[in-house]
Amino acid sequence: MICVLGYAQKTIHGTVRDASGEPMIGVTVFAGGKAGAITDMEGKFTLNNVSPQTVLKITYIGYVEQNIKVGEKTQVNVVMKEDSNTLSDVVVVGYGTMKKSDLTGAIASVNTDKLNAKGATTVMENLQGSVPGVNITQTSSRAGGGFNIEIRGQSTLGSNKSPLYVVDGIICDDINFLNPQDIERIDILKDASSTAIYGSRATNGVVIVSTKSAKEQGGKASKPTISYDGYYGVTKAARMPEFMTASEFAQYRHFRYLNPVDAKGSQTLKGYGAQNFWGMTEGNYKTAWLTRATLDDSYLKSVIRNGSETDWQDLVMRTASQQNHYLSVSGNSGGNTNYHFGAGYQKEEGIYKDDQMERINLKGTVDTKINNWISAGISFNGAYTNHSTVDDSAIGQAFRLNSFCNPYDENGNIVDYPGKSEALGTSGDQFTGTANPMLDFENSSYNTKTYQFLANLYVEVRPIKNLSLKTTFSPSYTNSRAGQFEGSATAARNFGENRAYVNNTQKFSWTWDNQVNYNLKIKDHSIGIMGLISASAFNQEKYEQQAFGVVEQAMWYNLSQASGTAYTNASAYTEWSMLSYAARLNYSYKDRYLFTGTIRRDGSSRFAEGNRWGSFPSAAVAWRITEEPFMEKTSEWLSNLKLRASVGVTGNNYTQGTNYPVTVSANGGNDYYGFADGTGTTPYWPGALVNKDLTWEKTTEYNVGVDFGFLNGRINGSIDWYTKTSKDLLMSRQLPYETGGNATVIDNIGKVRNSGFEVVLNTVNVSTKDWNWTTSFTFSHNKNEILEVNGGKVDDIANSFFIGESINALYNYTWAGIVNDQAMTVPNTKIAKDKGFTPGESVPSRDYYHTCYGWGEGMPIIADLNGDGVIDQHDKSIIGKSNPTWTGSINSTLTYKNWDFSFSIYTKQNYKVYSPFYKQYMNYGDRGMQHAYMDFYIPDGTLLSCDYDENGNRINEVYQQGTHYGEYPFPTNEAASNAGAGTYWASGNAKDGADNMDKMADANRKGAPYQIVDGSYWKVKNISLGYTFPKSLLSKTFINYLRLYVNITNPFVFSKDYKGFDPEWAGASMSQGGPSTVTYQFGASIKF
């Protein structure tokens, strides 16, 4: 007899909710190991033909997996609990994904919720402060402004410093073209064991961006889900620096004409105790104001004395608006085809008038399961960006013109040169020749249009269990047109011929990846093998034209019709290709002992034959200690402990200039080579020589890390220590003229090391039914140092490369204070002894520095490091570095029922910058332009102001009563003969010190030490308040999800003593940097 036992099949209905009771959408329900259903908008699912012995597995990223045996149930209600450890999260790695718990390398992940909560207009700004070891700095206040990103320090001296960007498997130049609302997650590969799979392009780290895509619907057709995310905001200038008023500038300019002689006009110094030492001699008050124009004009008097002023900054700035809208639809069509389509519109106005960026994004993804063993899909991402702005110089001119100058005359017409005497109603020479910036706003146009398109087409075949074969083709195309038109009436053209310029650049690249994956599990052993063959190619065409005397209406579109004196055009073409082989092995024993090994071999056409191929291996191990049986007793308080260690080699094949093949250059038309008949010919010489020995930059990195979790994950995080050494750095090297002209060659001539550690700490501070409060802290420290340069251990002073110092070391003189009337201790130096001083004695500062160096009271002290009495190159030293010693962030979210509140803070500490703001607006050498307010030293007895009687005699004289110990040097000149030259360091008739003053002048003009400032800051990047409407209120509407929120971005900035626009871009040029801003946003997130 044969007996067959069977179980009755039945239908199971279920609902999945979160801890607050809200339905969860998109939760996957597996029935007996097979995908069975996906929860709908109400969190419901249905399974047919289910036996009582079936175990349902319910999974959702970020939540603890639930396993429920069906038994006699026909209705299953599931409450999902958040997984604080998130060890089940899937992390995107190169050419695949892994569970977070299986990672052996240093990889950081940020999901879309955390990114978009910050309300930034660019992906990079959203990412700032989210990941330790990733230093992101905004470089511009312009609309759509750029960012610099460094992962674990700068690893190269002269070549590309940016990380490798991978968007949906496609390598891109940057990711700013993406709409932030379209991003699902960002994974950053930091250590070499993670990045080595990308080989020769991964030295600077890898940023993998996954955009929103089609979701698996469990093999069932579903209604489309329509989502909208958008916001509208206004941006205002904030924390504007304090500039001098007209009256303050008048006094500053007056001081500029004071000289260290007595009030009676004697040219012989009477000693520092003489009465009225700081007086005016050759120049009178009128001369101090306008070189040859009278100050008796009623307009100037009313401005200076009554405070009637022009706000030039207000003329070129505005309250700007911004908006971002992203609409998407996703679902399943026909059961086996999943789709996601999206469209975005972004518009951002800059705080400068005529500065605006518009962007349109189109996105589509379709994945289909043709049968049980073949799948295919296609995705595309397109962007159109239109950026209009005004000439950078117009902005600079507006911030430099003084407030007593008028932009318009009494009839409302633009005054071309507001600082000329006739514009001020005076006679004689001009006060300043700066052109009116309003001319550029009305007569110039700068516009860039960029079209970008990238796509991904794949076919995946699974011929047998655990084996998959996948081929992917990914093309990318970019077309950019930059046009400039400068009318005759602009500062650049100075009422000459107008100018038009256009640059057209086209880039096309493709990558073809062929990948095999095999996964096998044998008892306690899990093995994953990946193999890859990849081919890629890139080409770029560039055309540019410039013409003068064009028809104004034609702008830059019809330059061939120009009637001007010059017409130029140029073109360039670049191409390269690469072939790669790669393999990866993942091994796990009992989910405790983990190993990952990778190898990639790249061949690049950028190098000459014989050096085109490079190999990039890596290995990593990890030990999940908490999975050991002997750790069971600690599980109540120690929920996760994993040790990691890795080593790997990555490369960089990006080179400056041309390395292969050779280029030639003409000598500019000079006939160096003549013939017997008297004629000559233009010679040519190599422009950039071939270096057949050129090879890859290579970086070897070691990483040790620990992942930890306490109290069931309520406290969790990681600590990583790393050191990486980059050698054979690619740089351009000048060759001797004997090689044939002014030739250079790309060579491997540098070596750099970065070492540091990173910490991330996440805490669940409060977790109840109604309240939830989480906080995340990040900290990272990196030390950067040059080990070799130009093939040896010798400093390259010309490029500020010093052995043992940071790549970004600041090499300059040291500003050691101000010569004053207080006592100082005489140093034990040669010059002090030679001048008759006794080391250690107490003397007035002004006596010592005048005797030894010829410097007067109120002048800056430049440190004489070797004490020889001469300020020269031997007195320069490393006075700081422009890369921070450490960075950190605090991110916190508090929720109460349906309310949520969050903020993020970012900091960079212990670094200095050479500030273009200080150079521009705190430059003593500029007498005619606007200045930032400066609290400068004023000696006792200094003439502060005076009037003149009808005979030209001084009356109503006002003198400084007691010394004012200001922060900055007194803005005077050394001698009357230099009153028009205008810097406090100018040399003159100072006895025994003239040579030193000359050298100090040279030192300061090349980069005054006071212009190198502490750039450290704390910035509150975002404050957000939101409300999510409960399902009970939405159940009778067509809306399934609704959240409204308000954001404030960059509301507060705290710095030590920085006086410029914004310390974050303190080192940016004046054309790109600008005022700090604060933005107020209102937004909504809706699902239908």
C-alpha cells in the first residue's frame, strides 16, 4: 500500500504596518522562499495556494526580517520593527551588491530620505557632512555653484583630484546634472579593497549613485504609483562683511597721506617722543582726497559728512527664488515588467542679478523578466541645463566702487565712470577709473547650454541555478555650448569694438561590460565569484571662435559676419580607449569569517606601448565576533562587533596635457632660421614630448576598521584607520631648452602619503510609541604629506612642494604684530647686538624696530627668522596648510507622532586659506577702491581731520588722543615721496632700513601674511520641520501619502575671526566667491 499525505492549499490575506500603525508600502512577502507578493498602498497583500507548513518571510530594508509560519491562519497581521543595526541593508559595491553585514571594506551609504531632507539644490551639497572622510567644499555662491570633493585626502600633485562617479553603472564626469529628488541612494567606496575593482580610475575614491528605478512587484501587475516631490524657496544674502562708510573711507584715505615727520614739516626725524609726530606735510587734506580735485564741492561734503551714500552691492544683488519639482510614476505592467519614469524641473536664481540656472531632467527605467532564465532592461537619464550670468568683473566692480560715487546722473542715465572728477562734479584728475558695473548688466550676456544623456541597456541570462551572465552597454553623450557677448559699453571693451565668443564641446563615451556571477552555498560555506571583461572609449571635439565688431543682435551665433579687426578660431580633438579584466571572490564561513579578494587589469591608450597595462589587486578579511558562540552571553548589550582589515592597490591614469603622441608649436612668427637669399622660415619645436616610460599613478592603501553596536543597535557605528601611499605621481616637468624649445613632458615624479582615522556614531536616544530621537556624529582626521617630488627628497619651492609637508602647505613670511609704543624684550639675534641692544632688556617696540629695520610705529612686523636684520627668502616658512586637520558633523532627527524635526551641522577645523577677499578689500595698496572695515592701529598724536581757510591754511585740526591699539597696521606711507604709491610697507627715506623695507614690500605684495587667515568654521547646514498626514485623514481622498515641510539652509555660520563673505569658500576667487546666503523653503512630498 502506498500512502500519500497532502496539505490543503488556502488563500492568505495580510496587512503590514510599522510600529506607529501606519501601513507600509512595497514590503516583500516571500512564501516558502519564493517571492509571493508586494504590499499595496494600504499595506495589504494576498497569497494564493499556500499550505499550512509554509513559512512567510517579510522583508523591508531598514527593518527586522519577520518569519511567520502559516499554520491555520488565513489572516496575517505583521508589525515591522526598525532595525537599528541595518545589517540587512543592501550596499552597492562595484559591479554588484552586498549585505552590509558581509562587507569587509570601508563603504558608506546614504539613502534618499537623509539626502533630500537637507533641501539643497545640488547632490553634493546634500551629501556634505553625511560621510566621514569625505571632505566636500562649496566653491561658489553662484546659481548651480560647484563643489570640490576629496575622499581621504589629496593623493596626487598635478593630475585629476576628483573621485570616480558612477551613476546607475555609468561612469560620469560629475553628478551635478542629476535632480536630487531622483536619487535613491549614494554609496561611497573609500578604501582600496572596495575601489580596486575600478582599477586605474579609483585612486581618489568612488561615488556610486543609484537613481530611482523600477521596483520588483512580486510578479504581479499593479496600479501605477504617482509621486511628486517639490519645493519653492527664497534665497537672501546673509552675514555681509562690514565695509567702510564714505566718512570712514575718507579718514582712511587721509591717513594714507600722513608721513612720519613732525607737524611743522621738517624732513628730519625728531625722535619718537616728538610732539605731533604723525602729521601731514606735502599733501594737504584736499590732495589726500582727490589727486587734483577740490574737496570744497558740496556733493562730496554732503556724502562724507552727512552719510548720503550709494549701496552698490544692492544695485547688483537681489532676493532670489528657487524651485524644484520632480514627478514620477512607477508600477508593473503585465506581471513581469516593472517600470519607473520621472521628470524634473529645477530653477535657481543667484543672489546676483542676471545669474540663473534652469534644468530639465527626464528619467526612465524598464526591467522585464522574459522568462525564468532571461531578464532585460533599459534605463536612461537626460538633462538640459541653461545657465545665464553676467561677467565676473561686473560683480567685482560693484563691490569695489565707493559709496560716494553715483551710478546714474540726474536724468537717470548710466554714469560710465562714476569715480572720474566730472562725475563727482569736481575738476581735475579722476578719483578712480573703475567702470560702472551697470554697463555690463545692460550690455553683456554670458550663457551656457548643456545637453547630457546617458543610458544603460542590459541582458541577463541565468542558464543554471546560481549562475548569471550579464552584458551591459552604456553610452553617454554631452553637448555644451558656451557663448559670451561683450558690448562696446562694457568694462572689458572700454567703448571699443564689441566682442563675441563661442565654444562648442561634444563628448561621447561608451562602456561595454560583460559580467559573470556564480554564487554557491555548501553547508557553512558561502562563495561568490564575479568575472568581468570591460571595454570603453572616449572622444571629445572642441571648437571655439572669437570675433570683434559683430552685429549686436547676432550675439555669438553668426561670428563670420563680424566687421572687426580680428577673428580667431581654434579646434581640438581628444580620444582614448581602455580594455579591462576584473575578478572578485567573496567567501564566508558560518557568516563569521569573511574574505573578499579582487584583481583588475587595465590597458589604456593614454600610455605608450610597453606601459599601457597595469594590475590592481586587493584583499580584505572580516571577523563577526558577535556571531561566535562564546559571545552569546553578551548579546543583550553587545549586538554587533566586527573587525575588518584590508589592503589594495588602485591607480590614476588621468594626465595633464598631452603624453602620447607628441605635439608641436610654432615660435610665433619670428624667423630664427634664415637662408642665403635673405628669406627665413618660422621654426617649430616640440610642445609636449612623448614619455614612453610614463606609467600609472599607483596608490597602496591599508585599512583597519571595527563596526560596533550596543543595546540592540541603539548605539552603533564604526571606526576606521587608514594609511595610503601614492607613488609615480603624474606631473608636467619643464625640459632644458637644449631639447628643442620651451618643451615639457609628463613624468612620474612624485610620492604622497595620506593617513588618518574616521569615526561615525549613531544613537537612538529616545524610542517610544510617539517619540523617536536619533543622532549621528561623524569625525575624520587626515594627515597629508609629500614624500618625494621631482624624483627625490628635495623641496620644490617654486611650486610650494615641501618634503614632509602637506601638498597644500602655505609658504610665506610671518606677520608678527605691529610696531607700537609699548615695551618689548630684545631678542638674542645678530641684528640686535649689532645695533647696540642687549638681549633680554626691555625697550619700546618702535625704538627697536626703527633702529634695526627702519620700520615706524604702526607698521607691520615681518618676523626675521634668522635674526640677520634682512628680510629675504630665508625668513619664509610653512605658516599653515589649506586642508583641514579634521572635519565633523552632527545630524539629528526628532519625531513626535506625525511631526518631524531635524538639523545638520558641519565643521572644518585647523586650516588656513589665502583669502582673495582680504587681498581685494583689505589691501592697503589700493587708495581708490572700497575697503572692508579695518580696525587699524592709530598712534598717539595722529592728525585725524582738519579744514582749510580761504587762504589754504589748516584749521579745526583734530588729533588722536592716546594710542589706539587696532588689529591692523596704520595705513600710512614711509615718506612723502611715496604718498601716491600707497602702501604701508612702501620704502622711502628710512635710514639704515630702506633695503629691508624694499624686501618687506616685495614680500607683502606677493601675498601679505595678513591675507592668510584661519578658515575654520562651524556651519548649521539645515533646519527642517515637517508634518506627515495620517492615513485616517487621507483615506477618503485620492492621496495615499502627504508630507509638508519647511527648510532653512545655511542659517548660521560661526568662525573664529574670518571677516569675508563665507569661510566655506574663503579661498575662492572673487569672480566665483561671494556673499554667504540663507534659503527658506516650503515643500511637499505626495504619493497618489
